[in-house]
Amino acid sequence: MMHCTVAIIGAGPSGIAAGVQLTRCGIPTVVLEGGAVGGLLRNAHWVENYPAFPNGIKGIDLARRMEEQLYAIGVELLPQSVQAVDWDGKQFYLVTSTQTIACEFLVIASGTRPRLLPDQIVEKAAQIRIFYQVVDLNQPHQAKIAILGAGDAAFDYALNLAADNAVEILNRTERKRCLALLWERAKCLPTIRYTPNAELLWVESEGATGLRLTLSCAGKTETRHVDYLLVAIGREPNLGFLNPVFAQQLVMLETAGQLYRIGDVQNGIYRQTAIAVGDGLKAAMQIYHQILEVSK
Ligand SMILES: Cc1cc2nc3c(=O)[nH]c(=O)nc-3n(C[C@H](O)[C@H](O)[C@H](O)COP(=O)(O)OP(=O)(O)OC[C@H]3O[C@@H](n4cnc5c(N)ncnc54)[C@H](O)[C@@H]3O)c2cc1C
């Protein structure tokens, strides 16, 4: 069994920041990442609120810089997804598909998972053209894309795709929940169409030609033919790998300073990169000081 002092679940901005700081402090640390290093940030069209980039930076480029820093500092990264976590009163045990890792401190930096469309409105064959992150679309070209949602992510996705595709944002209600500046930018672009009061009723496959969406638009039934559907209807903490018994011990372990939840997984509506990075740095410093205290 592998053993380390600290294990970090997730290599998004918060996990990277924690991993970099702990490694700098000389504390044996591993970071486990089940997807792509950089996490959700890789989707951000243009990040304008992360200090040190006066003209903004693409999320994918900022994520790449963070990844480079991870390697430059020599953080140990395991490309493995954590499937379960256990605690025996002294150590944590992280189970991945290939091994079990024991550690004394656990940092959960697993971010959020998307709210999914209900199965009953999606034909099974249509699933293949439905996405929840813009990076998974793999830079489509001249495609027709419907985006479901009306928050920052939906508008950010639209701005990301509009240069090369025709996009329609479908909002279930009248109310937009995005930053005013995203709306201002979106409404100037002829390749972005915005439709309020459009409720998605049914998604079906049209084979190789795409998807057929059935909508209720202000009470009238309408259809759309699109290549892809991108869903941005909210996100929730990603803690599915914790069994209910362990989940009940989270607060106790946090109070004892053994476990830390950092970044989007615990930040509610305050899901921003700089906050996630700050959380990671703080957790790393707290762990470092605890280790120093014990060794006095
Ligand atoms: C479209 C969009 C635009 C955005 N724009 C901005 C912006 O302009 N400015 C800004 O500050 N923020 C922006 N954000 C938010 C920013 O991306 C997040 O706040 C940030 O990525 C949170 O970092 P995190 O490390 O907490 O979580 P995440 O980035 O979600 O990283 C979590 C990581 O954990 C991994 N993971 C999860 N479960 C497991 C497991 N069981 N085992 C192993 N690995 C696991 C995931 O694969 C992921 O890589 C945007 C987000 C989106 C979607």
C-alpha cells in the first residue's frame, strides 16, 4: 500500500495550490486527478478577475500555467480517480481503480459536478451529443449548438463558441442570472441568439445529423435541430465518492484538522478561481503548522 502524509483529491486550481505549497514545505504529498489537470477552469472563455493578468487570460491557458507550476515544483501527481475513502481513527484510506493509498491528512478539492437533465426528457440515443462542459465539445466548427441555462456559465460558453458556430441560449424563464457584462457582450454577437421562456420538453437523436429539441416557448410548442446540446443548469458539490457513514464524519474530521474541503466543493455560490487557490494555500499552511506543532 502506498503511504503519504497528505493526499489531495482533485487537481483543479485549489488542489494544485495546496499541492504546490505542501511540496514546497517538504511534506510528502500526492495529488490524485481523475480527469484533466486544471479542472473546471479549462472551460472559462476569458478570465478577467484573476490577479496578474491585466488583459485577462483564457481559462485553458491559465490552467496550463498552473499545471506547468505543478510539474516545476515537483508535485507528485497520480492520474487516478478516487472511488472510495475510509478512516480508521488514525489514517485515511483512498481507494482508486489500481491501488489503496494511506495518508494522515486528506484534502478534498474535488470541485462540483453538473446538474444533469432528467432521464425522462432524453432519448437514450441522444446522450452522445449532450455535453456538460464546453471543453468536451472539442472546439466544434460551423456547428449549431443549443445551450441550456442562463447563468454565467451558459453565457460564457456561448461567447466561447460564437466565433465559429451558431449558438442559441435557451432560458426556461424570463430572468437572466449572468453578469451584466456577459449579457452585453452576447447580445452584440449575431451568432448568439437568446430565447427566454423556453422550456426543454424532449431531446431525441436524428442519427448522424444531430438532435431534435422539442421546446415549450411561451406556451407554444417549437422544435430546434442542432448538432449539440450544452447543458449549464447548475452544479453541486462533487462528493459522490464518499459513503454515507464517512460523509457523517466530515465535520468532526475538519474540526480535528485532519480533513480539509477546499475550493468549489465547499464554496456555495462563491465559486471562483482566486478563492479556490486561496483555500488551497490556506489548507496547506494549516497542515504544515499542525505537523510542526506535533514534532515540537
Ligand atoms: C464556464 C466557466 C467560466 C468560469 N469563469 C471563471 C472566471 O472568469 N473567473 C474565475 O475566477 N472562475 C471562473 N470559473 C470558475 C472556476 O473554474 C472554478 O472556481 C475553479 O475551477 C474551482 O477550482 P477547484 O479546484 O475548486 O475545482 P475544479 O476546478 O472543479 O477541480 C476539481 C478537480 O477534481 C477532480 N476530481 C473530482 N472528483 C475526483 C475524484 N473522485 N478523484 C480524482 N479527481 C477528482 C476533477 O476532475 C477536477 O479536475 C468558471 C467556471 C466555468 C464553468
